[in-house]
Amino acid sequence: MARITREYVKSLPKAELHMHLEGSLEPELMFKLAERNKIRLNYSSVAGIKQAYRFTDLQSFLNIYYQGAQVLCTANDFYDLTTAYLQRCKDEGIDHVEPFFDPQTHLQRGVSLEAQLDGIVNALSDAGSRWGISYGLILSILRHIPAEEGMKVYEMARPHIGEFIGIGLDSSERNNPPRKFAQIYEAARADGLRVVAHAGEEGPPSYVWEALQSLHVQRIDHGVRALEDGKLVDYLVDRQVPLTVCPNSNISLKVYDKMADHPILRMLEQGLNVSINSDDPAYFGGYLIDNFMAVDRALGMSRKEAALLARNSITASFVDPERKAHLLARLPMRDIQN
Ligand code: ADE
Ligand code: ZN
């Protein structure tokens, strides 16, 4: 079996579909923005920050992640954050991105939606013209906040609807089932947006069913716990519902004890439409190619598997059909048919 290398993964046409912009805030940029905005951090050094990144579950991570996001105050900050991520994408040969951002995290601190969008959208547009990276931005609703508040944010976003490709649902999954957000999703679908949701990361398979049946999502973010329900697996395979899986995240947040236990390659083998994604790269030890290489180290990844995962990232994306066909045509068919 021909194993992958970083260069091989870099050469594949690929999309990243599950990445939170706030989760790409590297400690160095966190310090720089804290200084720029005169914000006191709880850490005295980059090493001190990295020391704090030892998580026991999703909530222990979210507490630190929301704290870190407090340094993002101006359009300029969002521009720098997004540009730093897109620079990584260029370096890793990523052709298309559909990042999430969490407006509520910043609205709570008095940072307007307009400032957030100004920075993010300009950075995406500049990366598009500079590096040829295509994109679709996903507005994510925080599920630990009441759905009525989420609806208000959605209403606030409506005048800017042209800036988004879709909506998502993230944050603390346990005890926050998807059905609570059905009204927001109905409005978004009526407005012509694409719809995705985190489900089956820490939450049970029933949350994946709910995301599909109450929210009518087109992709599931994570979804690894779907494996506990055979009927659900059959449903996902039959309909080729994409699952955006994040291996390093699952290990950092103790969904699995170690990468050798991760089911990503078994899921691919079962015919599930899985792709590899970085989730919160600054917090979970690496960007997209790092995730491929971590799986390879623990489980061994063939070129064929990597090419199939890259193909799934493109077929599952919301990129326009013409570009989708162009990206798919760049896949190494020799490796796929091997
Ligand atoms: N927000 C950022 N990363 C997340 C994750 N892995 N799960 C839920 N919400 C998140
Ligand atoms: Zn996520």
C-alpha cells in the first residue's frame, strides 16, 4: 500500500468544510490582539496558553475557546484572524473553504455583526483574488443560548444574507438537542440558505436523527456517534449524507482515547461520505494536513483513502457546480482505482 506524505495530501484538490474561524486563533495572534485592544489575558506567555490547552471534554474546551475569542474586537481583528487561516490554506493546497463563525460570542461583548462581517468577508474576498481560494461563509448559532436569542441573531443577519452560504449549530451539545432550533432552520431554508449542524460529537445518535428530520440538514458536522445506531448508518450511507469528521479534535476532547481507536477509515470503508477537517486548529494541534498525517501515523492511510477523503470534501461542499467539476477533475484517478 502506497502510504501518504504531506506533499501527496497537499497535491490533492480539497475543501475544508468544518473549521471555526475563532478556533484558528493562534496564541501569538491572541497576544498581539490583546495588546492592540488593551485586554488583559489570563496567561503571561505563549507557553502558558499552550499549557492551558489540556481538555477533558467539549465543555472544558469551549470555556477556554470563548475566553480566547474576547480579544477579537474590531473588523481589523477579524480580518487578521481570517487571513492567517487562509494563508495556511494556501500553504496546504486547500482550494475551497466553508468556515463557521459564531456571531453571538462577539455580539455579547458589543462587537457588531457588521464589524465581524466586514473583517471576515474582506479577508475571504482578498484570499479569493490573491490565492484563488473559493469560499462560502457559515453563520453558526450557539446551542447553549436559548433559541429565541438565536432567532434574533438570525433576524439581525437577514439584511446581510448575501454574505452567507448557510447556517450551522455549534457549542455545548449535551442537553441541547437540535429540535430546539427548528424554527431558525425553517426560516433559513425558506431564505435559500444551506443548512448544517453539529451532531453526534458528544451527543447521542438520536441528535443526528433530529438534525436530519427536524432541521433537514444537508451535512452533519462530526457525526461519529452515528456508528452506535446501525439503522442510522444505513440511512447515512444510502443518502450519502456528508459527515465532516475532525480526528485531532475528537482525540483532544476525549471522544476517543487515542487516534488508533478513531473510526474515520472504517467509516470510509463502510461507504459513509466522510471528509477530514481541522475544527479548531489552533487548539487541537494542527491544520488540515496535520489531521491527515495524525490518522496516517496511528492507522496507516493509503493514497487511495486520502484521495477518497479529498473527493468527499469536494462533493460535500456547496461550491458552484462548475468549480466542483473542475476540482474533481484534478483527482488522481489512478490512486482512486487502485
Ligand atoms: N465550537 C467550536 N468547536 C466546536 C466543537 N468541536 N463542537 C461544538 N462547538 C464547537
Ligand atoms: Zn466544530
